[in-house]
Amino acid sequence: MQPLNLPEYQFKLRKNGDVTEIYDSFRRKYVVLTPEEWVRQNILQFLIQERNFPSSLIAVEIGLKYNQRKKRADILSYDKQGQPYLMVECKAPEVKITQETFHQIATYNMTFKVKYLIVTNGLNHFCCLMDYTTNSFRYLETIPVFED
């Protein structure tokens, strides 16, 4: 797979016929290794290994309803009190991050109201700190370390 703008991590890969699969320890199963899945698995490891997010507080492809439609958030991390804390929207490396991508995660965030929103294609990462008292946000230089 394509090198990303993240540290290199070791993954369990296997062939299933002509398809390569990667083991997702959060979903506890092998999933098809698509470019977007490659980004998702790498950013998960980054959050755990580099930013101290407890894996026990992370959910992958969490379902939500928006306007009677079923949607899925790529990654949702909770704080130690079990409240939504950080959400990540992953795109394949060849997908350009656009305003539409931010609109997608902002729409999902109407359900969760997290402190941090991240959009990444593995090459470019954008992280916002949300301020619900002023209904605003600001971009951060780096992805935050998990707060106890």
C-alpha cells in the first residue's frame, strides 16, 4: 500500500483469493484492505501509539442516524467518562480533502458533539478544536494527545 504521512506500523495481512485483507483489532476480524481502510488502520495506530488514546475507548465504523438515514462515523473516541471526545473521517490517499469532506464530518458531529474533529487522507491531516459556546472551531497544528 501507499506510504502515508504517518509512522510505519506493523499489521496482520492475509490473502483471501485475489483480495488482500487486514486484521482490524477493533472489529475483531479481517476486512478488505482498501486504500481508505489502510488510512483508517494507520490513523488508529497513530492515535494509540503516538497520542496515547486508550484502545478500549475507541469505536470503529460506529452507526448513527441523520435525517432518517443510516450513516457510519469512521472512528469515534470517547473520554474517560464515556462521552464522545474525538471523531475521525478517513478518505483514501488519492481523495482530495474538500469542503464537502468537512461538511460530512460536521453533519455526523451533530449527533456526537465531540471536542475534536479530524479529517485525513493519510497524507494530509486536519484537526479542529470545537467550541460549542461560540459555535466556532479553530484548526490545530497537530493532533492532540489524549487527556486524562
